Amino acid sequence: MTKLEDLQRRYLTAAHAVQAGVAMEMNDDPPSNSASAVSPKMLRTGVNMAMVQQGALVRLLIAKGIITEEEYFEELAKGAEAEKAAYEERLSRRFNGAKIDLV
């Protein structure tokens, strides 16, 4: 496995764990109206726009030689792992200190 493949795997693993954390929060406190932060409309709009913005920026930075694809995935994996840890901490507090390990 190349370093880039390992970084991509780390990112996908952490992203899946974040997805599990979002699901736990949504199931614990379902939205009461369409303007809720966890309503399907708000979630989908936020995700779509974030993907458009990030993709455009990354393509530009790589094309200009400012960053490499490997450097990008290194930081992407770190960021996803930090988000996973934040969900684990927040959910552990919500569930009275129970140890939450998202996978």
C-alpha cells in the first residue's frame, strides 16, 4: 500500500466514524422543524456546497504546484480524525461519560 493509499484509507475510516456520530446525534434529538441544523435540506445543502468549494480549491492548489495530492490527503486524514475525536468526546459527554468509540 502506498502512502497516498494509506492516507485515503485513514480519511475514509475517520469520515465513516463522523457519519456514525452524526447519525447518533440525529437519532438522539430528531429535528422539530425544517430549519433545524439536522434537517435533510440543511444537511444536503451544506454538504453539496462544501464539496464544491473544497474540490475547486484543491484542484487549483495542485494545478499550481502549491501542494501535492499526498500532502492534501495527509491533512485531510488528520482533519477527519480530529472530527471523529470531537464527535466521540461530545457523544461521551451526552451519554453520561460512556466511552464512545466511533468506527
